[in-house]
Amino acid sequence: MRVLLRLLSPFLGLAVAGAGALLIAEIAWHWAGRGHLLPRTLTDLAWTDDRVRVAALISAIAGLLLLILAMTARRRFLRLHDPADGVVVTTSSTALARVVGHRVRKEEGVTGASVTASKRKVHVRATSRLHDEATLRPHLLQVVGETVKGLPIARRPKVSVVVHSPKDRPKHRPEVRR
Amino acid sequence: MIARSNRTERVCAAILGTVALLVGAGALALHLRRVDRPVLEPRVLDWARDNLLLSRIGAIVLGLLLIVVGLRWAWRAVTPEKHPDLALEDGVVVTSGAIADAVKADVEQVDGVSSASVKVIGEPALRMKLTLRQGADVRAVWQELDGVLGRARNALGVTVLPTAVRLDLAARARQRVR
């Protein structure tokens, strides 16, 4: 999206400047008493005309697409506290997820972990063969909470942990009927 | 290297998109409600004729505004980012590359930083990306940043040095196969 906006920007900018130039030329032409520069179809055109519908649809759809493009072309980053005046420090949510993931995998009993992080939330899915969810989850919540707290993040994300463990499976499985 | 901000492009695109969307939606609404009046409303045209000078000046100002905004938008999108040199007193000029290399060498000395890239983007202003080693103390690096930038401020003889810092945390170390 960022690339698309960058590619479209020169054309959109020139189009806006061209519209401004056309407006000034029309006014200047009329002021000089030479009549109108632009064709006079608009005075005869009524709102009920089919051309109005086509033009209106094109304008609305193009406007909506442009608005979506402008909204999605931003870089998402996590803001850290400013260490000094005029200094802005940011990091990415992927980087935060990596840090949390390394820390969680270091814990005893954790066989694997996947982490998704955003500005608002850090979600950890850990697997363990040694411990069940009831014992491991509070510990991991504390570890992840401390890891996130250790980073100078301006708005601290919420932490959630899920543990998958074979120990949590029901011991007496109902027999499968055939 | 992190790219420069595209805020100007995004804001311009958002404004243009909103205007196009509102105009399109409004025209469509009038069309669907079968408003049987000319698109160029006669009452508005009559008012403009009665206040000819005012409406002409208004239109010319609007046209000039569109030209200025459009050209700036297009120009910003097509010109590469500037990396200005810094002129000190007595006609001494420090090139942007020299400043960037000096800051890069200094910041790479910080414990935990594995690599850095620095660019001069203003007179003087910096943008840098720091890649931190796995297990690096992020808060310590963050605190050390002020020291690094303080030395840069002193060396350049300025009181403020606006800086955008991007931290890439816990990046995997490059492994070389022999």
C-alpha cells in the first residue's frame, strides 16, 4: 500500500494542480470578456441525467478507494518512551513478539511457543509436555508480564497466555462407537 | 533502512478521497431522489453574478491553493530524500556522510547493538535503525541512546538534534556457512 501511494502521488498531485490551473484559466478568460473556456454543458445538465449517476458513482468509489489507501499505507509501530527531547524511539510488533518468544522458550518445561503481538495485545501460545495449563500458565503470565514491563514501551500491551499440554487431555477417553 | 515518513502523501490522499467520496455520494443522493434541477444551481449562479468580484477572487484563491498543494504533493513524491551537509562556523562544512559514519561508529559501541544504520535527514536531524542482539538489555540500550546523541550534539555544536530511532529487537544473528 505504501508503494502504491508513492506511485500514485505524483499523478494525483498533478491532477489537483491541473484542476486549480483550469479554474484560474476559466475565471481569467471570463474576466477578460472572452466568454467561457470550459464547455457549457453543466448548465443544461439536470441531477436526473444518467451521466450524473455514472460520474457520481465513479467519484464516490474512487474517493473511497483513495481513503482506504491513505488509511492503510501507514507504518505500524510501537512507540517507546522518548529518552530525550526531540528523540523518538519506535520498534515493530514483530520485534516485540520475538523478544517475548525467546523469553518464553527459555522457561523450563516449555517445548514450543508462538507469539502474536500488536500495539494493544501480546498473545502467547505455549506447548508443554511436562506441565499442565493450571501450573504453567500463571508462571508464564508473570514471565511475559515482566518481559513486557522491562521494555520502555509507552502504552503497555495486555498479555494473554494459552498453554497446550497433553496432560490436560481427558484421561478416560470415551470409546469411539463404530 | 527505514523509509521516510509518508504523512504528507497520506494526508493529501485522505483529504482528496474524502472530498471525492462526499461529492459523489451527494450527487448520487440527489440523482436517486430525482431532483429535477440543473447541476449548476441557478440560485448559486445568480448570487455569483451579483457578487462577481468576490466570487472571482474566491475562485482564483481556491485555484492557487489547489496548484500549490498539488505541485508540492507531486514534487515531494518524486524527489529523493535530501541528506544535507552541515555548515559550521568559519566556513567548515561537515558532510552528511561523515556525520552519519561518526554516529554509526559511536552507537555500534553500545553494548547489545549488533549493527546500526544512520542517515542525516535535516540540518541537523537524524534517523537511525539499530539492530539489537538476541538477549540484549533493551532498556540499557535505550538509556544509552541519550549519551550517544548527546555526544553528537556536542560535536556538532547544536542544542537540539531531532532523531527518529527504530529498534529491531532480538534479530537472529547472521550465520556464515564455511
